[in-house]
Amino acid sequence: YEGGTGVLEQNEIASNAKANVEIRSEGNPRLIGNKIHHGRDAGVLVHEGGRGTVEDCHIFGNKEAGIEVRTTGDPTVSRCRVESKREHAIFVYEQAKGTFLENDVRGGRIVVEVRNSSSPTFTG
């Protein structure tokens, strides 16, 4: 938030009232090897110009998308396992970007959805 940085490594982030992790307003943290699960909204929400790097995380069991990127969010997500049984595993919209590399993405009503002038890159 507001250009914040930092590293969250090998944590269990769970059961929050909204998104488990929110990155916005030029925030650019690194999340490495975390379990992010059972939030009442998205597992990871990146928006309002937030960036961030999400690596080797397991994101699952969240009420909304595993990863939601909107309103000019632009994260880099690599080697993560993203699972959803309810909504989107990955949802990118409202002119968002994002680079998604070598992720294992499963389940959900819609596995990956991109819309509203968004332009993410998916590889592997």
C-alpha cells in the first residue's frame, strides 16, 4: 500500500474477513512460499496500480478468486498452485495486466477469465 515493499516468506495467511492479501497503490511486496487460503474474498487482490511478486505460493479455498487483478494492477505470479472450487482461479479485469509464469491453475467455475481491456501474459 502506498509504495510499500517487504517480503512475506513461508507464512500461512488465512481466514480474513476480506482478501487475505491486498496489494494496491504502487505497493510492491514479495510473497514467497506462502499458503494463502480460506479468505472471505480473493486470496490475493492486486489493484489500483499495485504490483508485487507472488512466487511458489499455494492459494486455495477462498470465497472469491484465488488471484484477482483489477484497475491497473500488474503483479508477477510464478510457480504458484492456484485452486478454486467456487469462482475464478484467476480473474483479470478493468485494464489490469500481470505476468503469470509456470503456474498450476485448477478448478473454479471459470479457471481463468480476462476482460475489460486487460492484457495479462500467461506462459507455461
